[in-house]
Amino acid sequence: MEHKPFPPNATKPLQSKFPWPLAALGVAAVLLIATIWLTPRMNKAATNAIDSSTQPSSQVRISDIRISPQNVNGLSNVDVYGQATNTGRLPVTGAVVSAIFRDKDGKPLLTQQEPMQIADAKKVEVPAVKDLSEKPLKPGQTTAFRVNYSQVPGSWDGKPPELTILQVTVQK
């Protein structure tokens, strides 16, 4: 007697008649269209408007940079001192300075942004500092400043960081 599987064609896998690849393509197209449709549209007139309280970073120039690192547990706190000059027409009430610290091979090790503070240059040992909002930097004025960066890794090369003024806030 010959063995016949029950039910007939039991050894053949079932074939679906539904077009799954076509359905997946349709769902992907719908998702793409919905994403494009729901993406916010940019108002070109609004993006060209400049907020009068934030000026380009070129309004503040820094010079005469020197550093004062303090090492604690393999990390350094670095005070950066220098001179800041307001080259704009409005008093500066705030500035954010970005510092790039590099390793001994010159590769970027840490980038950190911190606010600039006015430093009293007369007090050499421990300079008194004030926020720019307390003592705005007037147009054409040059003053001593300090920026404090913390937790700089011990593999830092010990040289002054590369500084960039990211943001300047002015009085209205």
C-alpha cells in the first residue's frame, strides 16, 4: 500500500494570494507623503527677521588670552582671562564663549560653552567677577573678562583653548 499524505498536498507550503510586497510599498508611500505633508513649512520672511536682542558674535572681540588651570583628580578647571571689546553700537549684556580644548596630538578633546563674566583686573590674586547683565559692556569699551571651564580631561595639552564667541545679547 502506498503512503499518501492527508490532507492532499500537505507537504507543499501554503501560498498566500495576497500581494504583500505591493502592500508594503503602498504603506511606505503613504508614510512618505504624510511625513512631507506634516513637515512644518518655513516662512522665509520670518527667518530673515533678526531679533534685536541678539546680535552677531562679531560685536565682541577678545584679545590678550591667558589661562589659569587648577588640577583636581585628573580633571582641570580652567579660568580663561583676557580683554573684551564691544565693537557694536549697543551695550552688551551677555556673551557665550565656546572653547575647544585639544589633546597632545592637536585633536579636539572637549568643546564647552560658558558665559563671559567681567573680571576686576585690579584684583590679581582672586579677581572679582560680575555677570555682563550686572555691568554691561558699553559700545567702544574694553574690559577684562573671565570664562570658567570645568572638568577638562587630564589629557588636555595645557595650551589656551580655541575660543569663539557664539552668542551676544545686547540691551534693547
